[in-house]
Amino acid sequence: MSKSRKFLIASALVSVLATPVMAEKLGLGRPALPEEIEAWDVAVLPDGTGLPVGSGDVMTGDEVFADKCASCHGDFAEGLDAWPVLAGGQGTLRDVRPVKTIGSYWPYLSTVFDYVHRSMPFGSAQTVSADEAYAITAFLLYSNGLVEDDFELSNENFTEIVMPNAEGFYPDDRPVTEYPLFSAAACMENCAEGAPKVTKRAIELNVTPEDPDGKPAGTIPAIFAAADAGTASVTEAAAEAPAAEAVAEAVEAAEAPAADAVAGADPALVEAGEKVFKKCFTLSAPLTSISIVTH
Ligand code: HEC
């Protein structure tokens, strides 16, 4: 290895390990200005650390939300088309289709403030002032039924708000509660000779656990049949499952662009693909639905 090459590698290492020193020597970069650090340093923690001084009330929040957020999230934070729902869903976390919103799911109010202030409106992040973020947060509490319409939120009363699902999160206790169940000594008696031979599928043997409605346990409500068969059964499904209406809309929204995109594709290829995809659709239906529903 040549001397200069060795030097290059060494200097690369040094620049990784001690950037400021090399930056000075190479004349690259400069220390960040306090204002620049401040602009990035927007994290707000559950205990209120990082909250900027400011305040905003529900009414102001309603106006700002209508102006900057409602085009995607709806006037009442109910979510338009497939955009995220921000209100409602209380008591649904144990449902087959939980509606996870700020009110039903989020454990800390700080996440609302931090997220809105940091990354919304989608595509125009960090254009919401601190006061606007307080007002929007107050409005989101209101639209989740957690405060009255005359409520004003500020850095002073912020940590007094306890979110309904604050107790719904706890440290992962599986090493204590689950691992012992799987670590007993393996039974090595009466073992079958030779390699196992597959003779039947569980579904033919009828050993797949069933729900009371006779469907395989954990089957998501009729929406998949609906998506397959068309609008008539979508309406049926909507009557059956509370969240199905939203899903039906999401499915519709998801289907429209897809239909446009395949115009001009080889019909034979599309048909073949459809056949193969049907297999995946039945098997992985729950996953498919979740990705459609959330975003
Ligand atoms: C152009 C559409 C659009 C606009 C306008 C918009 N959002 Fe969003 N919002 C989104 C999308 C998309 C997501 C999901 C982003 C992701 O998951 O990465 C989202 C996510 C959120 C979430 C988190 C939802 C969850 O449960 O994960 C909140 C809270 C939120 N937005 C609040 C706001 C607020 C407040 C405004 C107005 C200041 C706003 N949004 C404006 C599209 C939008």
C-alpha cells in the first residue's frame, strides 16, 4: 500500500472519529449555530420536558385544524378517505378491528404535541407555531371527548392531562410470563420413527379452531368477501362490523387507482396474476386489511 493511500485511510478514520478536528483542517463545515440546534431540538417528553412556552384553546384549534388539517383528517378529526382517523375508537382496542386514535390508543399527550409540531401538516412540516400546536392539541382532546369546548391548553397545565389509555402500555414482560412456558424439558418418549410424513392438512382434518360463527378462529368479518364480490356485499359487511364502513371506503379508494394503473397491461397476464393473488388474498387477508385501514 502506498504511503499516500495509507494516509487517506488514516485520515478517513480520524475524520470519522474526530470530525471537528478534521473539519477545521480541511476547511469543511462549521459548528452549528444555537438557532440551528434549537430548530431541530423540538422533542417533547411525557413529563413535559421540551414544551415551548405558549397556549391555545379549543376554538382557535378548531379554526387552525379546519384550515391546515381537515382536508385530510376531516373537520372533526374523523379521517377522510384513507387518511388517519384522529378521534373516536374508545373501547375498541380489543375488537377484531381496533380503531387506534389519539383518544383510544395514545398513552401520552406529549406525543400529540410533538408529532403535530414536528411533522404535520403532511408535506409542510414545521409550519405550525407553538401556540397553534397547543390549540390543535386542545381541539384534538375536545374532538376525542376529553375536554370541554372552553378548554385552553398551555405549557403550564399540559401534564395535568392523563390520556385514557395511559395504563394500556407496560414494559415487555414476556421473559417472565412466556419464556418459561417454552423452556420445559422436551418429551423424548414414544417418538415416531423416521422423518415425519405429511398426510393431511389441518383444515381437512377439521382441527382448525373455530369461532362461534363457524369460521376459522380469528377470521376478520366479511369485508374480504365484500371486496371480492362488489358493492352489494360491502354494504352488508358495513352493517355487520362497526368499522367496516370505513374499511369499505378505504378499499374503494385503494381500488380506484389500481384499476387505472392496469389499463394497458396485458390482459392474459393480469388474469394469471389475479388467480395466483386470490390464494394470497385468502391466506393473508388480515394483513392486507390492516395496511389498507391504517394508511
Ligand atoms: C395532506 C394530508 C394531511 C394533512 C393536511 C395533515 N395530515 Fe396529519 N397525517 C397525514 C398522513 C398521511 C399521516 C400518516 C403519516 C405516517 O404515518 O407517516 C398523518 C398522521 C397524523 C397524525 C398521527 C395519526 C396516527 O394515529 O398515527 C396526527 C396526530 C396528525 N396527522 C395530525 C395532523 C394535524 C394536526 C394536521 C394539521 C396541522 C395534519 N395532520 C395535517 C396526512 C395529513
